Amino acid sequence: MPVVDSTYTPPPFLSGGHLQTLFPSVARRVDFAYDRRERIETPDGDFLELHWAGPRSPEGPNRNSERVAVLTHGLEGSVDRQYMRGMARALVRRGWTVCAWNLRGCGEAMNRRPITYHSGKTGDLATVVRHVRGRGYDDVSLVGFSLGGNLTLKYLGERGARAADLRGAVAFSVPVDLEAASHRIAHWTNRHYTAYFLRSLREKIRVKADQHPGVVRTDALAHVRTLRDFDDAYTAPLNGFRTADTYYRRASSKPLLSEIAVPTLLVNAANDPFLADACYPWAAARGHRHVSLEVPASGGHVGFVSFRGEAYWSERRAASFLAAQSGA
């Protein structure tokens, strides 16, 4: 599946990657609610929060909608972010059941254990997929955004042919090379994003320090100025990595793209302010049997704004790609 030409064109008044990134989070409100919430246990004694939606109740396989899409959000996001609600609404209206899940600590309650979510924690996605299959769904697809996109691609790459029973996957705005992306987002033009993320991450560390005194300490927060600083001080050691560099190397999905055996679409806008050149895997996509790379000239980071109906271009694109894989 080759590098594909993109059909995305932004609205005339939305120029530049920053504006296309910020507009959806500031101005968009998606009229959508999930049908029910569910908490499941993880093998290591923690829990994950799942939110279901579908044309009918998701109490079991919906005979009118046996296709299910598992949605994974990005850094410091949740199932309630507008891009998650928008994707869920678009898929449900096209006959899908959706299972959107919160990464650890991103839902209503902080997770129990000191460890955090991170870009390479594919075991949690595996737990969600197993649970979805255990409810009788056979036609399962994945959709991931940003960090959640890296998680999705890494999950598929790690499993290779063992994941071939999945129907397909779509990933948007993915930092497939975490090392390169960490330098890009640290650029001064991204300082407002860094401040936003760090404000939320610092608060979570304070909560974890109260939960786990002596295990999680807040001392290092005074020295955290960038996301790399945070990853070096907290994400890496709390999750068994020696340094941020080790974490980035082992958690990046880029080295595993060649192993993906499921029809997969990766969409990274050329003007994404978070992505370095290394996050556009042209060489890996060319000639790949299963992975298609689409690089719109515009779109920002998880933007892809469109005023053609309620659905954004990214939502229509994901629904179209996944429907083609399921033969619908």
C-alpha cells in the first residue's frame, strides 16, 4: 500500500499548523454522549475505564452493528476530548459500535499503581482488545490519535501476523519517532502547548505522591521545564526505563512499522507543529503491503477541520478507510 495523495483542504480562514491545531479544541463542541461506562481490571492489579456507544445498547454484540472500533486518545487527553467524541459520533452514525478508553489516570479516577500511561504501554491496549473480543465482537478495528496513535502502531507492529485478525487501523498525527518529536515540541514556538501539558502532568504527579509516599516524590517537579524533563524525571523511572532517551527508543513505533500485518492508514499533516521530519516514515511506507502514509499539506496536530457537515475530514477519512477493510 503506497504513499497516498490526500484530499484534505482546510477552510480558507484557517491557515497554518498552529491555528488548525488550536481551533478544534477551542471552538468545537461535539453533541454526542456515550451509552455506558465500564471499568475493567488489568493483569497488574490496576483498572481501565471504557466508554461504549453504538446504534443500540453495547451490552453484548449488537446484531445490527457487529463492527467495533477501539479509540485511543493522546497525551493528557480522554474519551471526552472533542476529537474523540467527533470520531465516535461519526462511526456510530455509520453503523459502528465504539469502545473509547481512557489511558491510566486520564479518566474520573487516578489509577491505583505508581506507574503511568506512556507512548509504548501496549499491554493496556491489548487488555482492551481482549475485553472487546470477549464480548463477542469479531470485526475489530483501531483508531488512535497522537500518543494513542503511536500506541496503536506499536501494538500492531509488536504482534505482527498475530494481529492479522484485526480488521484495520487508522492513526492520526503520530510521533512515530519520539526522540525527534521531543525536540520538535520543545521548540519555543510550541511553548504554550508545553505549558498546557506540563500543568496537567505536574498535578497528576502530586496526586500520585499523595497516593504513594516514598515511591513518587515531587522534588523533581521544580526542575521540569520541558516534556523531555518530565519524561526523564517521572515517565521513564516509574515505568522501568533508565532515562527518557531509553524510553523514547523503546516506545517509538517507527522501528516496528515494517512488521504491521493489518491494513493501516497513517495520516500526519505536513504542517503539524509537534512532528519532526523523522515522524514522516516515507521509506517505511513505500512498498509496504499493509501500511499507507497520507501527508496532507495542512491539518495541524489532530486538527483536519472541515465544515462539510458535522464530521471533520479526519472522521470521514477514518470511517471510509475502515469500512473498505470490513467490506461495508
